[in-house]
Amino acid sequence: MGWLPPQNQPAAGGPPPLAVEHVTLRYQTDAGTVTAVEDVSFTIGAGERLALLGPSGCGKSTLLRAVAGFLKTSSGEIRLHGAPVRAPGPDRMVVFQEFDQLLPWRTVAGNIAFALRRARGLGRAESFERARDWAGRVGLGGFADAYPHTLSGGMKQRCAIARAFAVQPAILLMDEPFAALDALSRRRMQDELLDLCEETGATCLFVTHAIDEALHVGTRVLVMTPHPGRIGAEYSVPDAARQRGTPDFGRLEMEIQQRIFGAALPEAKSAASLAARTDARPRLEVTHNV
Amino acid sequence: MSESTLSTSARPAPFTLGPRARRLVILVGLALIWESYARWLGNSLLLPSFLETLVALWENLRNGELPERVRASLGILLTGYGIGIGVAAIITALAALSRWGESLLGLLTAMFNPLPAIALLPVALLWFGVGASSLVFVIVHSVLWPLALACHAGFRAVPPTLRMAGRNIGLTGPSYVVGLLIPAALPSILSGLRLGWAFAWRTLIAAEMVFGASAREGGLGWFIFVNRSQLETANVFAGLLTVILIGLAVESLVFSTLNRLTVQRWGQEA
């Protein structure tokens, strides 16, 4: 299957696929103005996969929604290949965490094909041909004609991922796409996503609260700190540190963990005291070292 | 112990019927109760028996009176229903796309939904005179508000993720309404259409009875009204039975089929 021309074709040596420049995001609640993200800047180069890592409530998903065009920035600018982001669009395909992101009245192939028709203006026959191809690539070859309600959560996420990749956006935005999956499916999906990204050279912004996921999927990791959301630290992940169980992976994981929880926390007590402190809220996922 | 519970649940019940058969048994039971009570009462002026009603139904079908009345009623009903759906579609589309439209819909439904259509009939007679247009007007009123309310509730219940997914692939304006909101809200829309159909029927029959005094030609409601004044009670019951039969037919043929082909197939049923 041939490739579609890339969206927002970058000029050689031109602006990066994504530039977030001094972005602040505020929203109104009954209690007053909440600053979700404050003065955050970063860029993502072509083919880079940036993992935005942080605990719940650090504003990472809010930031992703602003990049997707669903939220307006209070100040600062988000640029896609140099052009300011004003509205949602298929040059930034989003994979959400929730399973209800697929259109229930369309089959697996229908969902992918509809996105191709709307986003890339393909004809019916060609969009379905591509859709079936993509369904096969994410392991849904036998389910191309199945309706979403007959699929498991993992299969729905596969379909959403296929839909996002098929459109070949300038950048893929992933908002904790595996957070609602069981641990085993999550591991498998992470590996498959990594393969797809490396195969297609896709540029990604990947939001997650799991350190191991950030290291496995991202080529760079930005750690965000909450209240208000700011960039706390940046790590680049060398290829050698991408595989779980390797010493490099372990070292980097430990380093990020200490960065997030502070070096003062004694190892043995850290998990218990963290659980006690953040009782009601979903907790930052800590994977203990091998 | 678990073994014994398993074997009890696995054993087929001695007397099981499918939903269709169950419904048929209930219908036969009701007809039997009707028939025996009417015979015991022995006053066919007050309550004709089931069989007498069937005979009257057959007679009126054969002499062409009832088919003519049904045709007249259905013609007006479908006109009003169609216009009601069209206006409801426009108002809810406005409400889905703008805050002003939403406020307009909210206010209009709050004002007019509790207003019985029959209460508007005098105004309709004043504006449109005695005739089909007045009937169509009150039917539109009875269909429009409950349908618009159901559609709007359906639109509002569309999950935010699905909305974002739709806008993400480039749906905006009319394509967003047609390509995302309407199919996503279809369960509510279908139940609104059902409700609207029932309201339209009630309004029509009631309005035709008010009309009956002044118009020469009429539909089913007029048929019922005239036969009551002539003390042809069996014919009155035959008219009522016709209303019920048409309702059942539309429900099982049209709405159930629509439901099966869409929301059931897509797993959207509430």
C-alpha cells in the first residue's frame, strides 16, 4: 500500500513539526481561575517521540488537548510546522484513553475509512482498501467488519491507533491510550506501538503517568510537576535504555523516580507513604526495578 | 452443592414461551375476558362483545367506510408528522450548533411542551378555518416539542470523547451534525419519534372529534364520534380497535425494524 503525501509537508530545515512556546492554560471553575499549565515550552522534531510524564492533575492531558486544538491557550503559542494551531484537525490525530472514541455505528474498517475520507478526501473504495490494510497491521484483520461494541477494550484501542496512523498526521497525539487496559495487554500494545512508530517514522506526543511506559515508547521524556503544570526535567532515552530489564532502563527509571519523589524519600517507605498521601486520587504508577 | 445448582439451572423449565407467543397468549386472554364480561353484562349499547366488535369491524371494512376514514386520518397524520420532524430537525440543529439556538430550544420547549395540542385547536380554527390545515397545525405542535426535546437530550448525551474524535477527523458544522451527532443520538431520536407518533395519533383522534360537530367529512375520530351519537356502539369499538391495530402495526413494522437495523446492531441500546 502506497503512502499518502505527508500533511503539512515541512520545508527542509524549516520549523519543527511541533513547537510549544511559553504556553499557559487557565480555566474557570466555580472556585475561581485554575492554572493547569504554566509557561511550558518544548519542541518535537520530525520522527521524535516525546513522552510527557507526570502524575494525574499535572496538566499533561490539558496540554495535549491544547495541542489538538480543543482548548485555546491563555498565553503563548502552539505551532505546527510553524503555523499557529487554531482549531482541531486531522493533521494532529488523537488517540484518547477512553474506549468510546470509535463511532459505534461504523465497523472497524468503517471507522478507519471514514477518517480517511474526511481527513484526506479519499474515495470510498480506496479508503476502505487502506482501512482493511491498517486493520490488518494492528492485528484486527479478522475483525475489519466487526462493530466496536463487539470488541474488547484493547481491540478498540488498536482500531483507534490504526485510524490515527492511517491518516498519516503531521504528529500523533496519544493521551494515555493504554491506561484503561489490563497490564498484560498494555505491555503488548506498547511493544506494537513502538514497532509501528519505528516502521513509519511517525512523530509523536505521548502522554502517560507510567515511567516505564514513557521510557519504552519515548525517545525523549519530559517530566511535568503539578500545581501548576510545569516542565520539571528532560531526559533523552538512548536506544539501549528502551528495553525493560536492561541496566540502562533500570538506571534511567530510578533517576526519574527520584526526580519525581525527591531523593529524600527512603526507598522502602516511598510507596506506602505515597499511597497514604494521595488516597483519593489516582496514583502515579511506580514500577519497581528488576 | 454447586453441582446441584448447576443442574437445576441447566434443566429446561417445563413451560417456556418466546416473547411473541407470550404476547399472543396475553392478547387471547384479554379478548376472552372482554367477551365473557360483555356477555354477562348483556347490554351491547354499553359494551358490545368482542365478537360483535369484530363483526362491526368487518362490515365497515367491507363497505369501504373504515378504509376511507383511515386513509383520511393517515394522510393528515403523516403530513403533520413529517412537518413536525422537519421543524424539530431545524431547531435541534440550531441548538446543537449555537448557544443562542440552545437557549431558544430550551425556552420554547419549556413553554409549549406542557400545552395540550387540543388547547390550540380554537386558535388553529381561527387561523386556518375548519379543515385539514387546522388538524395539521395541532399535530405539528404535538410532535414538534417532545421530539425536539428527545433529540436535544440525545445530542447532549453524546460522550465528550466521541465529540472530540469527530472534530479531530475534521467534522464541522453540518457534517458534524449529520456525521456524528445524529447517529450518536439515534437511540434518543428513535424514542422521540415513537413518542411523537403516539402523541400525533392522540391529538388527531381528539381533534377530529371536536371537528365532528362541524365538518361533513372526517377521519377515524369523526367515525367514532358519529357512531357514538347514533348509538352504534359496536362501530365505536371497531373504530377504537382500528386505532389500536394501526398503532401496533406501526410499532412492530416500522419502529422495531428501525431499532433492529440501527441501535441494536450498533450496541447503542440503553
